[in-house]
Amino acid sequence: MKISTQIFATAFFFLLGLSHLAAQSPSSTLSGKVSDVKGKAIPYANIALLEEGTEELIAGAVTDEEGHFLLQTAAGGKATLAVSSIGFVTQKSDVFTLEAGLKKDFGNLSLQEEVASLNEVTVNAARPNIVIEADKTIVTVEGTVMAEGNTALDVLGRSPGVYVDADGNINLNGRSGVVVLLDDRQTYMSAADLANFLRAMPADNIKSIEVINNPSARYDAEGAAGVINIKLKKNNFNGTNGNINVGSRYNGLNAPFAGATVNMKRGKWTTNASLNYNEWAQFNDLEILRRFQLENGLSEFDQEARLKLVRKNLFFSGGADYQINEQHSLGINLQASSQNGKEDGKSLTNISNPENNDVNYLNAINDSKSDNSRLFGNFHYIGKLDTLGTKITADVDFTKMDASSLSMLNNSYWLNDATDLASMDRIRTGNEMAYTIFTAKTDFTKPLGKGKELETGIKGSWVRSDNDLDISRSVEEGPFEPNQNSNHFIYHENVLAAYASYKSSIGEKMNFQAGLRGEYSDITGNSITSNQINKQEYFNLFPSMYLQHKLNKNYQIVYNVNRRITRPNYRLLNPFVFYIDPLTMEKGNPQLRPQYANNFEMNHIIKDSYQFTLTYSQTENAFGQIMIQDDETRITTIQIQNLDKIQHMGVRMMLPVELADWYATTNMLQFNAKRFQSQLESGLLDVSQFSFMARTQHNITLPKGFKIEMVGMYLSPFREGQIKISGLAWMDAGVTKSFNDDKFSLTVNGNDLFRTQRFNVFINFDQINTDVRQYNNTQALRVTLRWKFAQGENFRVSQRSGSTEEQNRLD
């Protein structure tokens, strides 16, 4: 065992052992009795202790058969007590202060009956509630029109500053390099796998989305553009609830989907499980015109292609939490998924020759199949150590993924109209990949009084990737011969991290948080086939800080600054070669280095709703997709390389408007200015761009259970390194009809209604002169039928008093 691993293990168990060494202070004890206006006791009423101002749940209890309750908590600070029961109006107490040894008897609390009693409490918000905090923006999805009939990827793309392109790649504030968390835990997926996973998840399973433009030191430094944290629903009452959905998406290809989610709470146990099946199918129409300036004239490759892609995904997620007592809880989460895909591609390329009028033709047919399985497990512990809010959390994660693919590329070549004289060859590519990821972390939080807080923690991750690429080629009907680009590649990555963060106030109007995270990385890439070993070992510091200045009750300015890293994807470091067709190939880059970003943000917030944000970032060694053209062989190679520097300046405006109780709109306008600087092969890339993005979202709640959502999007022309992309716009819309007290709903969604989400790409750099036109067949109709069910005592709150990040907000 390496000495660094031994040090990490010692520190991990030392911090975890603090839960047994910390002094236990007396808890606050709250008691009372709940009855109706006639003095009759109300059994099983909900008692919720809420943090003043944020309404976050601190602790909860349920009255006994005589209406009595007793609630104990180790938390401190100002709070209110909320009492509720089915058929009665919720009552809240005055604000009071929790402190060590407090014993407060509320006496008899009398509840008034509601005029009309409902079997189920339903939220019908016209638009998602957006809560702006100093270091993040929280978008409430639960109970909104946005959650009806959409997928997790759909609602993610409608969050502030987030843009999801037609391939499912996620950008934040005009920048790539976003890390997506699920309930505060990394997903450890590639961009393509993550997109498929989020397409298979119904938005109705999501409670909220946290958009964290400038993460604190608590978060991994990974993700140059920021972090998006998806918070899933959890049960907040004793009993069972859930939903079942079934539907289909049609865009010329039929893609059915179905899923079920169940949440249960019984005493100290809280459990949840979901099973979702999803098919994703689309056509990709592609036109490519490449110009090669040869010594004797211009040669053009005019290519038309259509790709048909079908993926079938099955995903299971489950978890269980056990509340040992008021201070300690344990939990486990499991995820298992499988995916198999099939891609059929056909292309025809006309090749002109400068010396004569002859035309060479290339017909390529590509058939490929893929299988992907993933298993993820998490064990976690949460403990409160005193009444001041001192707590410790620990997580251990294990991820295993296996992926395999097999493709056959059949190529035919002929001159002019002589198809009967065509020659042919075949390229067979098989790829076997296996990933194993183990992580362990622990975090310790210590309030120091008067708004001051110290937070520290450590984390270790150990990654092993095994990738075996086998390429063979045959001419005519001959046998397959091994290709020199076959490669067996093994990758090891070990990252050890530690951080400390301090939060405090400066007077009555200013708050700040400052943190420092250190990460040591030990990376080894071993190409067994070529006997080539690439080793990287480095230690980096990642400072972060925010300053919140509340000028008055309606206006505040928040300053954020941090430094972050994005490490190359394991697959990209493999010196593989994939043939898209005989003239186009994708190549790995074992020399790819991590990219580093220094970020600054100034966010003006008015009335806790309107935002005017200025951002600046400078990214060194930035990842960029580069096209390399060989004029002699006329082969184009696509590779991810490090660009020397990218500078980005942005302005973002958020304008939510509630036109009526039933009609609300959220509007975003974002301006971006970028400069790309790098030496690429023989050409110097030094280009600047100005672009903007506008999005308007309208949510309408109508009588008789109808809800409508409309989303319009426009992207102006923009650049990404060598590539220039023309402007494009599109519109999505959906309507939902609910039945039977909102237990059933039918949703019809239309995407890219006017078939305008088309990409026109132009590359004119050095000797490369290429035009690309692409449409991913995003125009689609999706129909979803959903049944929501609930049994048990309504509005029962969990008695768990762990981290507020693990709890739900009472509606």
C-alpha cells in the first residue's frame, strides 16, 4: 500500500471517530397537546420544527392517540413550530430560540377545521420556485408544470444558465466542463451515458435542481464550469407514495418508455425504489462538404449520410435510511443500469478530381452494436455531535461499469458510373471496456457561534480502467487481418483531497465564506500494445471564496471567485483509433493534460428574484475538439487536444414575471464573449467571438386540470475553437390534463415544433475548409400517462435530524 493511501486511511478513520469523542450537550425538548376547537384530541397530527427564514425542516414528530407530542433536537438557532393534520388549518408558533437544555411546553394547541377537506395535498405551481443563495440557485421542480411528462434532461436544460444541446451535452453559462451530482454524489458517467441516464428518469422524481456556478471547497475541484446537483424526492410522511408512468415518443421512430417509483416510511426506516425502462431513437441527417487544395487544383468531398440510432435503457435505483436515534443515521443507495444500442449508418461520398472530370464514389455502411452495464453502491453515515449543530458525515462509494461494442464498416469504391467494377473492403472494430471506481470521504462541520462555521474534510478516489480495442481489416472477401491501430490500454488514477472552509459575517450586512482545497493526483496510462507508459503526478491548490453584501432588504450583491480543474475522460487518454468511415477517424490523445479554470462572478440580486450577473473565466490547457487534415491521403482526423488558453466574459439576466396566479413566465438573456488562443499543428488559432442566448418559458395553469408549458430558445452564431456554428432557434410545448383529484394525468409534449433545431457548421482554419449541415431529428411528439398514489397518514414528516441537505422542505 502506498504511503499516501495509508495517510488517507488514517485521517479518514480519525475524522470518523470524532463522533465518539465529541461532547454531548443537552438537547432542546418541546412538548404540548394538539386538539380541535371543541377540545377533542387530534391523534397523529404532524409536528414540524422549521428553521426560521429558510423553512428548512429541523426535526419532526407525530402526536400520540391522546394528542400529546414530545420532540427533542440537538439543533440551535431560531425556529418555529408548525402543527398540521388532514382537514385542519396548519398553525405556526411564534419564533423562538433553540438552545442547550431548553424545555418548552406549548400547552394546548387548538386547530381549526378547513372549510373543505381534501384527501391529498397537491401543489399546482405555475412556474418553478427559484431560490437564490449566495453560492447557488435552487430551482424547485416538484409540483410544477415543468415536472409533468418531461424527463430529467428536459428540466435540466430549462434551469438558469444551463443549455443542453441536441446530443445531450450539458453547458453552464456558455461553458463546457460541468459535473452533475445526484443527491450530492457524483454519477461517474461519460457525457453520453449521463444523457441516456437522465433521459430515462422522469422529471416527476425530482424535488429540485441546484445550479452551483462557483462551488465551495467542500465540492470536488472537478468541473471547470461548475456543478449541477439533482435532488430527488424523499418521503415526508409515514406511509407509502409513488407514481407509475407509461408513454411513448415518436419522431419517425417509436420509442416507448415506462417507469415506477415507490417511497415508504415506517418508523425509523425510510426507503425508496424506482425502476425505469426507456428507449431513445433518432435519425441523424448529415451533409459534409470538404475542400482540399492540392498542387494541381481543388478536390471536393461531397458526403451525405443518415444515421439511425436506437438505445434501450433499463435503470433501477433504490435506497434505505435508518434513524438510529435523534443524532445518528445510516443509509445505503444502490443503482443498477443496463443499456444496449444499435446504430446503422449509410453514407455516399462524391470525390472530384482537379486534373479531370472523373468522379470517385465511396459508399459506406456502418452497423454497430453496444452493451453497457453499470452498478453503483453508496453507504453513508450522518451524525450530530452537539446542540450547536456540530456534525460529521461519511460516504463510501463503489462503481463498476462494463461496456462493449462491435462495429462493421463495409466500404465500396467505384469510378464514375462503373458500379459493377466496384472494389470493397471491410473494417471490423471491437472494443471491451471495464471501469472500477472506489471513493471514500468524510466531512466535519463545527458551528462557532454568531453565524461562524468551520468545515473540513478529506476524500480519496481510486480508479482503474481497462480498454481493449481490436481493429481488423479485410479486402474484398478475404480474411480479416489485424490493424496496427489495435490497442490494449490500462489506466490508473488516484486522487487524494483535503479541504477547509470558514464562514462568518462582517457586521450586519456582509457574509463571507473562504475555503482552500488541495488535491494530489497520481495518474498512469499504460498502452500494453505499444509498450508506452504515460505518467502524471501533480498537486494543486484550489481556493474559493464568496462575499455576500446585502445593501438593503431588496438588493444584494454576491461576489464569487474560485479555481477548478477538469481531468480528461479515461477513454480520451487511450491512443485508440475509431473509423467513422475510411476518410474520417477519431483518435485518442495520451498526452492530454487537465484543464484549469480561474472563475470570477458578480451577481446582483433584486427582490430575491431578478438577477444580473457578470462573469469572467480564464481556462488554461482547455479541451477542444480539433480537426486535423492530411492533404496527401485526404483523411480527416478528429481529436481532443489542449488549447493554450480560452478567455470568457459573460452577462446573464434572469427575469421571472408572474402575470397572474395562473400565468407565469421566466426569461433569460445571456451574452458571451470568448477568445481562443492556441498553436494547432502548423496553424495559429487566435479568434474572438460575441454571441448571445435567449430563452423564454411560459407556464399556465387553467381550470379543470389543464396545464400548459411553452419554451422558446434562440442561439446566435457562435464559435468553439476552429468551429463556427450559425444561429438557430426552436420551440417546445406541452399540455397536461389531470383527472381524479390529480391522481391521474395525461401529458402531450412536442419538441422542436417547427423543425428548426438545425446545426450549420463551418471550419475555415489553416488548410481546412469544411461545411457541415446536421439535423438530429429532434422534432418529436411524446405522450405520457401517469398515476400517482399515496397511502398512510398525510404530511408525516421524517424525524431524521441529520444534515439539512438530506431533508425536505415543507410545502
